[in-house]
Amino acid sequence: MNIMNKNNPVNPENLVNPVQKRRSGVLLHPTSLPGPYGIGDLGLEAYKFADFLVTAGQSLWQVLPLGPTGYGDSPYACYSAFAGNTLLVSRDQLIKEGLLDAAPQSTGSPNKIDFGEAHNLKDQILRRAYERYTKTTDTALRSAFETFAQQHAHWLEDYALFRALKDAHGGVAWNDWEPALTRRTPSALERARECGERCDVGIAAPRRRRRESSSRIRGRPFPWPLRLPSLPASCSAVPASY
């Protein structure tokens, strides 16, 4: 466990044994932070909260699983143990990086999460950001995404296909899809990939932007588990080697 203090940046070489001294901290999922859509994200408020913890002399931030949630929006019922929750993508960070000019405004309560509205608005934002990405001439941005996709190809490509297929099937569990897909018949998967390319589904790029935005907070001197070993929900998870 990485213990947070000003002289101990997030570095494996600086890990401190937690049993050497009693520590204190706060359990708070990032979605509970203030946010423009009635839901928190990994933007400015997350940085503020990290600074607050340091100022308050706290050494731990327990964030709970950060994976993409399924029915019920529980952090313990994730689609993937590797991917991140797109609700945590910061709108302001996307604007700052030139992937967004503006974003739709929420009419919901700032003090109560409406997951349905939050998903709808964040999906709109990510679609716009992806469309901007496909037209960008920023070679550094393109290179960063391509590098990310290559490094995480062992899960990213199948996860993107899984989410596209799940949307195409109205959100029902994967074991209720047609047998050719649930059994991973090569010809059926290839047809699905070809359809996704023609339709320009664009799932991978928004996922990459979420992880890059979230990882930047690691410059703060506190532990930030970005890839928690949470188990996917049995009714909606990506099958092994999907």
C-alpha cells in the first residue's frame, strides 16, 4: 500500500509498510464529488479533494472500484476489470485538451445523482470528443492514443467489441445474444468487427481519454489505484478472452 505524504510521491520505490504506523483516510468514490452533471469525475474537484486530504493530514484515499458499471450502477458490478468508467471523464479536461468546445448543460440537481441523465450527457460528450479526435492534426495526441491501444490491445479491442455488441443488443446480457457470438464463432466476430468499422463506432478512443485524464492525478502525493482487481458482474461481464 502506498502511504500518502508530501515527501512520498507515488513511486514503487517509496512504498511504506502500513503496519509501521497507524494511518487515517477517507473512503469516497469519485462519483460522489461535486460535478456539473450531478456526478463527480476525475477533474478539478478530484484534485481539490486530494489537496484537501494532504492539508488535513490524511494519508489514504480509498476510492472503491472505478470500472464501467452495469445495471444498478454499482461499482462492484463492472463490465470489465481493466476498463474505466466513462462517467469519470472530465468535461473540463476534454475542453482543455482541445477535444471539446462546449458541452450540454445538465438540468438535474447538483446534489443528487441521476445516473440515467449522467450516462446520456457523458455519452454525448464522448461522442463529440471522439469526432474531434478523428479530425485532429495533433500528431502527439494521435501517437499517444495509438501507443495506448497497442499497449492494452490484450483487453481493449475485445472490450470495445463487447460494448458495441451489447449496445446493438439493447443492453441485454451477453449470454442472451445469438449463439454464434456467445460461442465466439470467428466468422460472426469478424462480421461484427467489420460492421463496427463501417459504422465508425468509436469506443476505444473515449475509453483512452478517460484513462489518460484519470492517470494525471497521480502527480498528487497519495495512492491512486487505477486498475483495481474488481470482478465483472456475472450477468454482463466480458467473457474470458471475448
